[in-house]
Amino acid sequence: MKARIASFVKERNEALFSLDRKRIEAYFEKRGVETPKEDIVFWAGIYKCICHITSAPPELVEQAKTWLHEHGMSEEIYLPAMQYS
């Protein structure tokens, strides 16, 4: 199980840290995750993810934060509140 998690994390990080859109889209497609077509939405999501990966290189995190702030965004990820009935 640990080896599977480590393999997943390695593959995810390599895709995201590459900042290569085609490679990132291929990774998400392999995982069955649809990616946004709009550039700003795509990169905002990628940079927000990078900000929350504790093993991300500090210079990449700074680049991500700078990009987000330049586009009027924060590095925070907000999830909708779950409604229970």
C-alpha cells in the first residue's frame, strides 16, 4: 500500500512540477479527471495544488503564489460546505 501511495505521489508531483500543460492534462486524463479548457482556470488550479504540496520546491511554491496574486487570487482552496439532511 505504501509503495502505491509513493508511486502516485511521485507521478503526480512530476506532472504538476513540470508545468507542462500537455503532460499535466495527460496525467489527469489517466486518472479520469476532466481539466478546465480556460487557461486561467487551469493554471489557477495547478498553482493552488502546488501551494499545498508540502514537498514542492520552495521556488516553485513562490512562483505559484506570485502567479496567483498577480491574477487576484489567493493560494487557499475553498471547498463547499457539506450539507447533511
